[in-house]
Amino acid sequence: MRTQRVGRLEIDWTKADAEIEKSARLAFSDAYSEYLCGGPWKSCMLWAAGGDRGDGLVTNYDFTQRPAITEYGRQLPYLSGLVERYFNLDFLNFARLAVISNSVIIPHRDLLELGEIPEKKRNAHRLHLPLLTNEHCFFMEENTVYRMRAGEAWFFDASCPHSAASFSQDKRVHLMLDFSDVDDGRKLLRFMPEKEAGIPTDSICTRRPMSSREHDSLLTLSGVIDLDNYRDIFAVLIKRHYRRDGGDNFIWKTFLKIAKASGNRDLYQKACELHRYFLIERAA
Ligand code: YCP
Ligand code: CO
């Protein structure tokens, strides 16, 4: 499904907040943190194949087993209840809490490494349900920056290049649901969705265009980039693009340009490998 808000859910925030607080005592996985520059990506499985909470890496679960609630899901009955009330469990593969703070995600596509999993079983549709967020948290899809607000439900096209950012120390907590394939995404919902309309304008953050002076200054980072600091430079590019529109594919294009202009062949090779891994092809 393409990225769009599908509705606003009715949530008892006293109960939800109490369980978010309680979840802080559970063991979160750091899986996928290499996608981030800054704080880690922390996740905790409430629903997964065989009810096994596993290690958080989707490709390490046994997709021949029926997805079921995990011990962590059982310890958070209100949040699991939301999943049961609003979504179709027949297609639900995973439900996880995803937590970030003070971090940016490298633009990437998901699902690339799921090719070994039978087509009918593998994750194909994703929904986000922001539970705790703030005005300093953003998403980016292609070159659109937008916000998801607490209590909204969103279809999220994880096959499209995307990134997320939190410019705050406060935790951003989302429920993230992954479903196997269905012919019509509405079958995943147990509520009436909003009219299909892509990312609503009231969720989009408009950015001023990046000036050519700023663009040129960023390119001079080729004089300092090396294998020790390239992730810091990546973070600078990502953060700037959330604030100023550098144009289509600005982050990767500029990163590769800087890496190439550095004259450091090992670094440029690393940059090309990363580009391939995050956007084109990766093994499980
Ligand atoms: C996401 N994709 O886009 C996740 C975060 C890496 C994979 C971790 O939210
Ligand atoms: Co992703």
C-alpha cells in the first residue's frame, strides 16, 4: 500500500501511557541500528512467528510457524488489545514497538532481504501507529517530509526509499505492524479507512529550497571525509535535508559525490557498497 494516513484510532491514553512506561523494563533489540546515525533503533516484538520474541531481525524468525502474541505482548495487554481490535490478525506477521530518540535513519528500502521467505508469507504491508511522539520527529518518503501524529494509523510503503528522524532526546514510540500480502489493503483493517489520498497536506512539512551556497559548502566536506567520520557526514546531510529541500535523492547523491571527490578509493568503494545495501540489494 502506498503511504497514507488511514485513520485516527480511539485510544485510552492513560492505559497506553502506562504500558509504554512498563515496556521500558522489557529487553529491546538493537537490530537494524546500522540504519541509523545517532541513537539506536530499539524494537520489541509483541507478535511474531510462533509467539517467539526472537532477536528482532525479521529474517531470523521461522515463517512456517503461525504468528502469535509473544510473552512481551501478553505483558502489555492494552497495546496488544489495540492490535486485536483494529487490525486483521489473519495476515499479521509482526507487531513491534519501535523506539528512537535523537537519531536519523539512512534513506533505505525495506523488504529487500526477504526474498528467501515464501512469497505468501513474507512481510508485504506495513502500518505505523505512533503512540508517543513530538513535533521534532519526522519521516521522509522520497523527497517529502511529513509527520505522523499520536493516535493516527498509517499505511507505510516500506518498499519506497524512506528515512525517519528524531531531533529530540524524548523517546518516540511507535507500534509497527507487518502483514503478509493481500489483494486489498483494506482487508487488514477492522475500521473504516479515510479516503485514499496519499500523504495528507496537513501532515507534510514544507521546506525552503537549499541554497546553492549551502550545497557548495556541503560538497567541501570531501576535504575531510574519511573512513572514521563518513557516518557523521552522512548524518549532517540527512539532518540538513530534513530542514532544507536539496532536491530529489539529495542525501545519497551528495554522499556519493563527496566520497568520490575525496580521492579516497577505499572510502568511495565503501560508499558504493552502502548505497547498494540500503537501496538496491542485500542478502539476509
Ligand atoms: C524503519 N526500517 O524504516 C525501519 C527502521 C531499519 C529498517 C529500522 O522504520
Ligand atoms: Co525502513
